[in-house]
Amino acid sequence: MNALFYMMRDGRLFRFADGASAPMSCGAVEQYMENLKQIHRKKEWKTQGTGAGFMGVWQEEIDLSDIRPADAVCTPDGRLVYGAVLQQGGAVQRKNPDAPDEAEGLLLRHADCTIHDMACDAEGKRLALSLSGSGWGERNIAIMPLDANRFRFITEGECRDSNPAFDPDNGDILYYDSCGLAHTERGLVFGPRAVNRLNLTEGTLDTVLSDDKHDYFQPRPDGAGGLYCIRRPYRAGHQGGSGLRDLALAPFKISKALFGWLDFFTQRYGGEPLKTSGANPAKAKQQSEEERFIEGNLVKVRQNKKADPADRHPAAIPDDWELVHTTDNGSQTVLLRGVMAYTPAPDGGVIYSNGRAILRRSPEGTVSLITEARWAEKLRLQP
């Protein structure tokens, strides 16, 4: 099997080759982090010591959570192109995965767009990017030539367009999943996801998979007129803040701010703070092992359910997340259940993640383990 690249939920990029996985360095991410750390260190003398405490001057802890690789794709020549989230902006870099110490090439740097998903056409001439800008919750698809430091949006509107994929036999055909969104008092509401097919030359757009009861997402054409995708039950929900909730919590937020001011006052003039330096329960609270947010949905994983003895590779993803294959005549076949992410293999098989491991399904239907990898996503095979 060729080298396999995948993303972990903690924001790291990995490469599996020769029977072992190893993290991949991402120069843009590492350099950006180092720059922030240097700026932070230069300001430490102003914000540390008893003088700084007396004056009430403290420096916030450096936040590196919004600095990470977002996605990576392989070009036909074996190069790796990855997108990086750099706080409110992003970058697209090209590197040689077989020579990790070789200098990377900068393809794009943008201060106002965040990169989420990527695809590369079969000829390696352009990328499709799922980008979000200033819009709250919106994502749209853009096309970026690999030989130019620019992109243009090809979709727009109050929707979430994700997971682009070029047809391997026709680079002018682009598949992606999309859902509408609405702003309500309780936050964002997302409609069911549908798979769209866009002809970049003619400008025609068709919806190829959709219904009111399911989400269809992560489309991947098979090169023979068929289409893979993940299907799961549609569950309407809300994401984001609530105006009424914020109003109800306003008195508590004001009380918290007032207490913080009194704490500063007593420490400055009395030498002792009102609050002790105990652990912050909000920061210490860890996400339950039974609940994960995947693709915008809360997935409840029953750790204590009785495992099926016949299931050698139990999934952390619910069984109703199905990998389906649709032929050119519209018939659908469920290939796998409990699928979080996948990529078609050249031999007609499928490599997929079930939330606990990365596995391979052969064209005959036999499943074998590739490697243990918890919450692996965005799987890409190197040509």
C-alpha cells in the first residue's frame, strides 16, 4: 500500500508507511507558533514579578489552539499540499513528504479566510478549497491554481459547502456536500446535507444525493460513473450562542466582572487576593469519552455496550453512519457501517476510519487492520 496521510482530532498530521505511523512536520504551523512564543517571551518582563502583581498587570496565557494543519492532499507527482489554520487566517504550503527537512514552498497566504477542506485535481493544476471568512458559520468552495497565489469563489450564500472532490476522469467536474443554514435566537440551524455536482466549465449545478431524513457527505467519485459517500440520519440541532440565553446570563457575567475588580483592588491595597489560586474548573473540565463532536454532530459513544464477539474491530462511530456506493443508474449499496472518514483505494477497495482504528476493506469485502488511530479523519493516499 502507498503511504497514507491522515489528520488527528488534536490537529496533528500523520503519515503511515512501511507499517508504522509518524507525525509530519508542518513548517508554516511550527514557524507561526514560534513567532508567537517569541513575542510572548519579549513581553514577559512587563508582566511578571511582584511589581507587575502590585500594578495589576498580567499577561494572558498564549493560546495556540487556532494554529494547526487543517487538511492535506497529494498531487500526482507525490508532493504534499497542506492547508494551515493560522488563527484568523490561513496558508497553503507544498512540501516533499519523502524529504521532511527540505524547505517548503508557500502557495498562498491569506489573512481573512480559514481553510477547512481541500482537493486536488488529477492533473495537479488546481485545488478546491472549502473556506470560511467573516460569515458566521458559512463555508464556500473556492478554486486555486497551484501556480498562482490567488483563488476565486465558485459557490456563495448562507450555506456550508464542504469536502470537495474532483472527478478523476474529468477535472472540470467537482463534487461537494452542502447544507443550508439559518440564524435563530438559539443559534445556527443546519439543514440536511446533500451532495452536489458542479461542472466548472459549463457552470451547471446538480444535486445528486439528497433527502429530508439523511445527511450525505464526504463524496468521492470512483472514476467509473459511481459515487461513494457517508450517509447518516439527519438530526436538526443548533450551534452557537443564544440571544435570550446571553441576556439571562448577563447578571452573572456582571457579577463575575465586579468580583474580578474587587479581587484586583484587595490584592493591590491589602496584599491578599479574594480568590485562591485553585484550578479553574472550566479549563479543567474534559470532554466526556462518551461524547465527541464529529462533522458538527454530537456523537454519543456507548463505551459500556456489549461488544459483538464477531466484530474484531469495534467502531467508536454509530452504526447508522454508513459508507454507501451509488452506481450511475442510482442503485445504492451499503459497504460499511460505523465510518467516520474514508478514501477509495486504487484496487477498488476502501481505506476507512471507524473512530478507533484505520482499516482496509478489500474489493471482496474482507476487513483488515492497518493501524490504531483514534478519531483519524481526512485520509489521503499518496500516488
